[in-house]
Amino acid sequence: MSSKMNILRYLTKTDANGKQNQLTTRQARAMFKIQHVAARIYDLRSEGFRIYTNNRRLKDGRRVKAYRLADAQSVSKMFA
């Protein structure tokens, strides 16, 4: 499976609390072995997927960017 499809599949799922998954660069590198995460997000946006970038602050004070898919329910139908 391509790295773009891995990202899309992850972003369409929900966590245990029912919240939609968000993906940080560090998570994508660890889970999917993607080195250029921002480039794959750019590619997905170019293909018409609405992916938002949210700034988050971790407990230790570091700032990270988390990617979120805007219309996850409609995209999840692709994987059904």
C-alpha cells in the first residue's frame, strides 16, 4: 500500500473516544516509515482531499503540527 493511502486510511479512523484520528509527522514516520510526510500531505491536497494542519503543544512544551482530514466519512467509503 502506498504511503498516501496509509495516511488516508489512518485519518479516516476514530480513536477509542470516538474522535477522528490526527497524525503528526513523528507518528507517520514511526508507523508508516514515511520520511517526507509534508510532501505526501501536499500530494493528497493536490488530489482534492481537504486536510487541515492543526498546531498542538505537547506536555513538555514542544509544538507539533497534526494533520486532520476534513471529510473523513466520505473518504472512508473508499476503504469499505
